[in-house]
Amino acid sequence: MSPLDLVRSRDGSMSLTKLSAATAHALAAILFVRLQWSSPFNETLWMLYMGVAIGHAITDKTAAQVKDFKDKKLDVTAEAMKAPE
């Protein structure tokens, strides 16, 4: 896996959505590390970071599964509505 896979679409082109997500995640991680470096260990800060990261991953995976389910349902409906040949 290449680091460029983080910003490439399936067809190999640059995905601005993936680029902005990777940038936001990197900046959030840098911010949290910087905040932590300049002060004593803050458990609340890291619990918040982990909660947001896990919540985002769950939401993203759930949305992908719902979209896949709806697409399959539309395909089945479209096949059923085709006129018999």
C-alpha cells in the first residue's frame, strides 16, 4: 500500500474528498499531540479524541453499508420491473 492510496480514487485519479479527510485527520492528530506536549497528560483530551475517531469510523462504515443495501435493493427492483423478453 502506497501513502498515495489515501488520496486516490478507485480509478487512480486524485480524490479531493479523500485528500480533505486525510488532511483533517492529520491536522487533528497534530493538534492533539501539540496540546498534550505543552501540558501534563490530559486523559479527557485523549478520550475525546478516541471517541470522535471511533464515532467517525462507525458512522462512515454504517453509511457505506446502508448505501450498499439501498443500491442492491434498487438493482433487484429494476430487474423485476424489466419487461420479459
